[in-house]
Amino acid sequence: MPALKGSLTYARFFVEGELPDDFRERFMRSIRLRAMRPLEPDDEELERSGWTKIGEPFVVDLDYEDVFFNEYVVLGFRTDRWVVPAPVLRARVREAEAAYLEKKGRERLSRKEKQEIKQLVSRKLRRSTTPRSTIVDLSWSLGEGIVRFFSHSQKTGASMMELFKKTFGLTLIPESPYTLAARIGLDRAQQAAWENLEMTWLGEDAPVRLHDEAAEEEE
Amino acid sequence: MSTSIVDSSLGSGRTNLADRIELRRFVGRELLLWLWFESELFDATLSTKEHGSFGLWVEGRLVLDEGKESTTIKGTAPGMHREAKEALLRGKMPERAGLHLAFGDHDCKLTLRGETLAFAGLVPPKKKTEAEEPVLDAPPPPRRKKKAEEAPVDAAHETFYERMYYARDVEGLVMALYRDFLALRLSPVWDSHVVPALEAWVAGEEVDVDRYRAARDRVVARAGKRS
């Protein structure tokens, strides 16, 4: 669901922290450093994320014009992951283990040998396939301090927040009723009411109240 | 840059920001409930200080849940279905709602999620082609042709800006509605007027619209003067 076409489906994140004076040069260097490096079958990692050009997920050599659209920073967030179906992996590992035992004339494998065989088989299977890529667009409105991330996936959002922090040294906070209330700004009476807010209940039966563990700890 | 949310005095008694966020997620569900309620009560015509009167109604899909139990109602007016109010009576609250908005030059649909206030399926208006645009005057003189490689990049940027401005306009409206909702939700009028009106509405009883409107307008106007 990209930023450049189709309907807009996104979650917002608020940027905590100030931009450095030389942010454009500095960010460009950091973005290039954390641009997507495609996964190779022999890599140790099974999953990797990095930045790409927005709308062009396989363009990872980024120029200034690719990233800065006036007051916006625009990027693609790509995650590559090896996906080998578990039954296929199990079957191939069993075959390899049997062949190894026969070759060695033994009946049992050590734990280390089992791990090594599994790794070898995984790598071999990876060479015959390609990693699965997930691509999500991101636009950072520098003036507003808001990142619009074109996915609702919590997992992908969490990975993006991690890479964002590593790249820009700034923390992202996901939008929620709390964050929007904080941004709107409440007066003293409203803040007091907010502290003691209880859920409105329209059900016919009495509500089941969940324990507020954080509040209990404070008491 | 926006004000710091981490340093906000709102809920600072709770030092953990994640707790402060999690424990108030239900407020977003109540926002959806209130929008649904007001859109029915005021015949799909709401207003804010900045936007004046505009159209808002629940359309497409309404999802209510409580724990693992969920009810999804689809249709042109899912909020009007008997099942929707019954779900509320069973203790379910709106988790997401399809909204139709008609404000300014905009006429759009989107799905608003209560707990994250995230948007889904917001369709920006299509750019009018020259043939569709009304001809008022003589055609302007032909523009200087841009370099071949320059044009697509400019067009992509222009499209992006238009989409972002559009999203910001809609976000601005939702933010104004949330501000008015909070003014009401965090005032004594919520318990004295809004909850009784909600209970009557859910039960299918008559709601004293004028009394409700007078009370809500007073609170919203007072909050508006302070901001």
C-alpha cells in the first residue's frame, strides 16, 4: 500500500528529539550506511531490513534527490526473509542425516553434527530459492515531526522503528489516543480527569474489570 | 519539531510511556462510538470550530469487539443495523469504523481504527484530466517543454505532495473531532448528559437531542476558548 499510488493505509509515528543542524548531510550518510543489502544464501542472518528508494524497492544506491522531497524524507523499508517450508526442510535434513550416517558407518549423530547438517541443508535450499521481500513506504514530514508508515503491521512497524533509531538517532512513538491527547494539550482539570478515566460501559451486564497493574505498583 | 510526548505532563505519574499508551487505548474506541452516535443524532452533520459544518457518517464496515468476541457489520449504514446496537449492549465497543467524510472540497471514505487512530483505505481524489476540467477562458499559451527525464520525476513528486496534503487535511479533521470529543469526555457533562444519551440511544429510546446539543456545545465552546 504505497505512498505514491492507490488508497492510503498508514500508521503515524511521532519523532522524539531535535534535528541536528546539518541533518541533511548527516542523514544522507546514515541512510546510505543502512541501505538494504540483499540477503545471500550463505549469510548467517535469516532476515534483514534496510532502506530503499521509495517506490523502487530494488534501488538501494540512494541519491539526495531520491530521499529528500522538499520538507519530506521519503524511503522504502524493505525486509528480506528466507522462507523455507518446514516440512521440506525436515525431509531434506532426514535424508542428509541418513546419508551421513551411512557414509560414516554409524548409528547416531551428535547434537553438533545435527546442527551442522541442518545448516548445510538450509543453505543448499536457500540457493534454489529467493528471499521473500516485504516493502513498505515511509514518509517523514520534517516540519511536523511525523512519520507516516504505510502498513498497520505491528511487527513490521517495530522493525522499522529499530532501523529508524539506528539510522537517525531519533526515537519514534506510535500514534495512539494517549499521544494525540498529549499533542493536543489538556488543561489541568482535563489532565486530572484523564488520570482517573474509566471505560464507558453500555453493556447490560456488569463489566469485567481488568486489574491496572501499573497503578497497583505505584500504590 | 512537535512537542515531546515522552516529557508530556499527561499521565506522568506513570513513568512508563508504554503503560500510559496502553491504558488509554479504549479512549479511541470511545471516540468511534461518539462519532457514530453523533452522526446518527445529528443526521450526519457534524461541526468543528475550524471546519464549520460537514458530513460524517458510518459507512462500509463497522467492527465491534470485546476480548476475543467480534462482530462485523457491513453495508451502506452499518451503524443502523439492530445487530450493531445489540453488540454494544453485549459490552462490545467499536474497534474500527468505516467513515464517510464530506468537508470542504473533499468527499472521502476511510477506515479509522480506534486503538491506534490509524487510517486505512483513504482514497485521494483522482486528478482531473484536461478534458474533465471546465474551460472558462481561452487556453493558456503552451508551456516550455521540460527535459524528457525531468518530467516524470516532477510528476511523481507532485503526486506525492498532493497525497500527503490530502492525508494531512483528513488528519486535521479527525484531530479537531478528537479535541472536541476529549473536551466532552473529560468534563462532568460526559457522565451527566452524554452517557445517559448514549444509553437511551443504544436502547432504542428517544434522545433529547436539543438538551444533548446544548450541553455538548457549551463544553466544546468553552474548551475552544481556552485553546
